[in-house]
Amino acid sequence: MIRVETLPNGLRIATDPMPRLETAAIGLWVNVGARHEAEAENGIAHFLEHMAFKGTARRSALQIASEIEDVGGYLNAYTSNESTAYYSRVLKADVPLALDVIADIVMNPAFEPREIEVERGVILQEIGQMLDTPDDVIFEWLQEAAFPGQPMGRSILGTSDRVSGFDAADLRRFVGRHYQPAQMILAAAGAVDHDAIVTQARALFGGLATQEVSRFEPARFATGERRAIEDLEQVHLALAFRAEGWHSPDLHVAHTYAGIMGGGMSSRLFQKLREEHGMCYTVDAQSSAHEDVGLITVYAGTGEDQVGDLCRMTMDELKRSAEDMTETEVARARAQRRAGLLMGLEGPFARTQHMARMLALFGRIPDMAEMVADIDAVTLDRVKGYAARMVSDAQMAMAVYGPAEGAPEAGALRERLVA
């Protein structure tokens, strides 16, 4: 049974014991990410995540890695637009060690100048690798086209120029402004004992002072376009439509719609573009959500001579879906969503991540029956109505990369959608 407890300073602790497991996942989610950065700080949340592993007042970088790996465990972290996570997977007996290491790297990073320079080089290589991977860079550009000139549209990794300028004072300033207990959620699942974790967490984090919770700039979707003509083997095309944030009553409708359009081999775009016309190897549609906004994205890689037809067929299929979508398609997409949810939460790390996200967004953790009921409440009429609104609004951003001279302009595709 999931239990949630809040320390006097605002730090929340959630545990989900899983009987018969001998392993556990435990992590600290800090509700601060790339959206909380000022323009001059772009990339600093991700830089800070890297520096957590580069030494503390108590442990060297090697000790941080070896203490967890010596007991067969795993330690990692990630940064997103709205949060930064530090987590570990260990055996049951090593949960206290993992929690101690996580608390140490988050609360006591050393920020030694030499280690900052080493990790700066690593992050610059990471940026370079992303820029050399077309199906990665296309989504960076799509985000920028959808949210230009605002934190939501900037790269989580940051730019090479920004990353090259960060120093220890910048990192400490960001930590001091954002890393405070009301922004933190400690989540553990698997072979865990709630009371033991709360007792240890109180000793590790209870002394943190409470301060004002950080907020971010609201997202403003724009119908932007980004294209780069390059001599690649394929044209990489990505489209983004404004969709629902986590708090929207249509959140599950948007997810269902995206599944119908491009959620698998039976989806409309896969059948039309790949199976019927052989125009691409990869085509998919996904729905992603943030606190205040979401995106439905469509991605395809295709040939130079086919990109124009692929773009037009995609618009036609999106438009047609509002007219002839069937109950069978909706039922299939609901089943995929339901199965994805239930299968995804079978592992302890997925459960910790889910608990942290739900607490951050809603202040509570809905039970499985409630989440399944929300999915099952999506009807054909609701999805067709959503598809019709998306088509008529034509709020679409676009990114194209490769030999894309034949790709229509975004404005022309929006006109085709509403015609």
C-alpha cells in the first residue's frame, strides 16, 4: 500500500512496498528543470545534474560510483523540462546506503573547478552527439518552433556557448534559488520499509530550510517553423500540434487520439504512409504533457522525392480522422493505453517515477482503478470532437531536416488542414 508523509519543512516522502521483491528503487525528484532557467542559464539544470556525481564533501567521484556498484547497485539521474531526478536501484539491504548517497550528492556537491571543466567537456560532447543525430535534433528544433523565445522552447542540454560559461558560483546560485525541500519528493518502491525511510530522510533532509517555491514562465504555443537543407540520406519531418497539459480533462482524449493516428502498426498513419504507399520506414504520433501545455507530435523519415506527398497525405489523414474514426479504433487505443499503464508500473523504478510525478502535479497519488477509469471514460464522440477541434484550430509547428527542398511550408499545410 502506498504511503505518503510530509516533513515539517515540506519535503514529501512516498513509498510503495512490493511484496516478494528483493530489490528496491529509490530516488529524489526535485521539481526544477529547464523551464525554471533564465535565458542566460539555459542548460544549467542539466549541468548541475552531471556535477552531482563529481564529488561531495564526503565522497570523491570514484567513491560515489564505487559505493553503489560495490553492492551490485545502479545510480543515475536525468533532467527534464520540469524536474531533475537522482535515483538508484539496489538490493533490499542496501536501501539505506543508496539513500545516503543520493542525499549526499544532491545536498553537498563540491563543485571543484577541475571537475567542472572535465564535466563541461563531457556535456559539450553530449551536445555534439545530439546535433549529429538527425532524429534527435529534429525534436529539439520542433520544440523551439512550437515555443520560440521561452524556456519551454530551449534545449534541456543548453547551447555550447552557455555551457562553456558556467562556473561554480552559477551552479551554487541555481541550487540556492531552486533546491529547497518543498520542491523535493523522495520516492521508493520495491523491498522498502516506509518507517525506516522516513526516519532516515528526516535525519538527512529535516534540517533544510523552507523557502518560496519556484515557478516557471507559462508556455505560449506558436505556429513556428524550422528547416535546414542538408545532404542527408532522408528528410526528417516533425509536426507538433498544441495539446493538453496534465490538468486538462481532455488529457486522456489527446493520448487516445495520438495512439489512433500513430501509436503502432495498426495506426492510421502507419497503415496509410508505410503499408499502403511505402513512403517511409518510421512514422509515429505521440502525445506528451507538461503541467500547463502538451503536444501531439508526428514524426516521419522519408525520401527527398516523397516528402511533399507524405506531408499532404498526413494532413489529409488527420482531417479524415475527424469524420470517419471508428469505435474499434478508439477501443484499440484505450486498450493500448490501459496495457501500457499497467505494464509500465510493474517495475519499482517506474512506480517511484509515477508517485513523484503525481505528487508534484496533483498533490496526491491516484490509485490504479481511478487511472484505468479515466482511460475507459474516453469515448468515440470525445475523440472525434477533439480531432475536429485540432483540425479547425490548425495550431501546428513544424521542423524539417535533410534534402527537404520539396517539403511544403508549414503555412501551406495548415491551409490544407482547414480547407
